[in-house]
Amino acid sequence: MKVVKGIKAVTCTFQDQFPQNTICECGGFARIAFVAIEEDDRFPNCVADLHENQEHGKFWPHDCIAVAVYFCEECAKPVTLWNQA
């Protein structure tokens, strides 16, 4: 897994670019801290391999993932966005 910090991290994604900022559940403004991205789906031990993806509300990613972590400047809680390959 590769970790990239700061604004340049928003391009480390399998889909559309992550936003530089997002909104926290408290309504506050959350700023990007880092993105962790699984680099290659040909390698075993991806997050997708940890649990089975099942029906009826037991979703689990089926492919490699990228996770963007933000911190709220109001309440300091982390906010995460993610996508998969």
C-alpha cells in the first residue's frame, strides 16, 4: 500500500480524483490529510481479501481500494472517502 500526504494525494485514486476538502458529519470543513492506495491488484492480501462480499447489506469491496482521509477543522474527527479499482 502506498501513502501520499497532502493535496497531491487527491490524484491517487482508481476513479475520479478525490476532492481537496469535504464536509464532516458535524457540518464542518474537512481538509485532506493523506490517501492510502493499494498499488496493484495482482498482489494478494488486498483489503478485498479480508472478508467475503455478501448479499443483503453485507457489502465488502471486491477490488483494490484507495482511501482518502480528511480531518475536520471544527471537531477534529476523521472523514473518509474511498473507491475501488
